[in-house]
Amino acid sequence: MPRISPEVARQAAHWHMLMLDEGVSPAQREACTRWRAAAPEHERAWQKAERVCAQLGLLPPGLAMGTLDRERRQAMKQLLALAIVVPMGYVGYRQLLPQPAYATAVGQHRQFTLADGTVLELNTDTAVSVHFEEQQRLITLRRGEILVDSGPDATSLRPRPLRVASEQGLMEALGTRFVVRQCERSTQLSVLQGAVRVMPVDGPQRTLDAGQQLAFDAGGQGNVDVAREQDSLWTHGQLVVEEMPLQQFLNELGRYRSGWLRCQPEAAQLHISGTFQLGNTDAILAALPATLPVKVDYRTRYWVTVTAR
């Protein structure tokens, strides 16, 4: 039987979550019925969602979708879509339930030591949920970027695999230290020590070794590149770049400050190198004209434009 595509899985998860809401309207129920009848793949995805929910118990007794905040509903939809396309052995009991979350605000960095000894570091504007069970240890990356230094799992009689779930798939640590970043349409994985097995939602598995980096989509497509240790220096409050186009640099810097940081096209391809302290992004912007032929204009504290001079 053909595999269910990630896009259809996402649609099935959306409709299934909507139908669980006590406030669903008759028109929405009719639209869901039309979607299911539109293609055989739609109905197969719906039936798989039904089986997943029956097997895992999607909501605790008496809890309706309407009582959950938007972020947790989105996380549940994301993981249900993953369960539809990934073999059930990778998706454990209660993974689809809302889990206690760790999060950072824009510009914030936090470190946590989990129950198994794993050290988890969250970069700016990041949110994860963590759920450990008998079969596995699961970290779900909802947004942002994390560094994982896998622990020995000494609390369990049998070592449990440590996995990170993103929108595009699962990553299983093989005694390792690695960085995962959720991008708009891909997941970026950088392996700093050990190895990581990559299991895309709709593509073949592969293993990355220390020093390798991969940005992969839901189909597993992406080229292996070199992972740089300096790309993890955000854990020490630093941004290190080498001959980076200014537009890309400002995009990175913008992750660590609130508001709108623009770069005019005539300045976008200027290159910049250096080590920058992320604790004061205004100081970084103020120093740009000393190293590049640009000027920095503040309309407000949250609306900044860099132009060529």
C-alpha cells in the first residue's frame, strides 16, 4: 500500500483535532466529510489517525481540545501527523498529550539537566516538551534551537533510545552531542560528537557522524555539510561568523532581539566576520559602521534598517 504523504498526514491531523473540539460546527463536520471523500489517500490517513488515537489515548478523560492553548494544540497536531507517517514503534504512549514544556524568550538562553542526565540547552525563542517513558526518551522541538548532550540513562534498567522530534522527522542519539534547529521548512541537524540516526517522516533513514551537518525536509532531502563547533557558541552567548553576507548575518542577529531588523538590498551582499556578544545586540549594530560602509537607522527601538552609505 502506498505511503501517506506528509502533507496529507498534516491535513488529516488538522481535521482530526478539529473534530475532537466540542465547539465544532455542522459546516466544519461536513467539510471534513468532503475532505475524507476527496481521495483514497485522505481516507487512509483519517483511518490511521483513528487507530493512532485509539492506541495512544489522545486526550485525558474530560479534556476537550478547546481547553488547550494554541501552542499545545499545534504540538499535538504536529505529533499526530508524525505518527500517521512514521511506524508506530517510534511513537510512544501519551506522546500526543500536552507535556510539560521548557521555553525561552527572545534573546534568552537556558540550560536544563533532565532526569536521565541529559543536558538540554535552549537558544533564543525556543520551546520543547519532554516525555520519558519505558520505551524511549523523547524531546519534541516545537520551535527554535536546542543543543542536546545525551545522558547515560542510569535511572532505567534497560537503556532507552533518546530521540528528538521535529516537524520533518525524528533524530535518535547514538551517544552524542548535537544541535537541532527548527527552520521554516526544514530541520537542521549538526552532530558535534558521536552520531545521530535521522528518520524523516517520508524518506529513508541515514546516520550522521561527528562533524557532519544536514538540513533535511520531510522527505529526507538535503546535502550533508560540515558542522562547525562555533555554531554552538550561542550556548556561551556568542555568534561567530566568517565572511557571512550581511543579510544573513542580520537574519541571525534578528533571532536574538524583538522587532524588525531590515537590510537594504545594496548592503545585503557585504560580508562580515567576527565574534559577537549576543547579550547586547544594539552594541553590535552600533559597531557595524566602523567595519562596513553602512549606516544604521532606528525608526524605533524595534524597527531598525541597515543601509549602504
